[in-house]
Amino acid sequence: MPRTTLFSNPLLLGFDELANLLDSVTRSSSDGYPPYNIEHVDERQLSIELAVAGFDAANLEVSVENNQLLIRGKQAADEEKAFLHRGIANRQFVKKFVLAENMEVTNAHLHNGLLTISLERPKPRTTVQIIKIVEGAAPAE
């Protein structure tokens, strides 16, 4: 039985990808690690700040894949040490943020255990397209 969504409205044509994107976001993991902040810098700029204590730049990867900002962290296991107590875990993570089509990642900066990723929305371009109306019968397809 097909699922009815807001995007099933016959006036919303071609929004299938957006509906799938919303489904994937709502199904994604709600893992809170690493903690992060999202700052609204100005009308065109955002900043994401992740607390990645114990990671250095070599252990982190920031990429954009199919309109998703992916931040991956991987620490190598330290097998040479014998711990009496281990309260600091070697964690791996993948944090995903869905980006609007026109959002651009401008830079990533790591300082004092905080990874800051800057994003910018370029100024929108206004496009007007005039469609010529042809009189007579429609051409056969």
C-alpha cells in the first residue's frame, strides 16, 4: 500500500527526491556524538562546530557527497598500552548534515579540539523564462 505524504499532492510535481531526503533524515541515527553547535553567522553564512577532543586533522575527514556534508572521525587503537582503567574511548563517528542545493562548504578549521566548518549560501540568481505560445494543434509526440 503506497504511503501518502505531503508530496503526494498533484500540484507538487518532481519533489520525489525531497520526500526521499526527508525520509532519510528522519530515519537517521540520533547519536549525539560528537556534540555540535550550528551558528547562524549572517543571512548567507552558517558555521558548524563539533567537539572532537582527542582527534587531530589526520584523524578527521570532511567531505560533501550528494548534498550531504559528512564528517568522519577515526582514531587508531593504541594496542601497546595496558590500561588499569579506560574511561576515554577510542570512538569512530560519522556525522551527516543535509545541505540545500546551493550551500557551499568554504573551509574547515581545527583548533583546541573544536572542528569548525564554514558554509555559505551564494546570492540567489533570479531567472525568468518566457514560454512562447504557439497557436494550432499540439505536435504529435
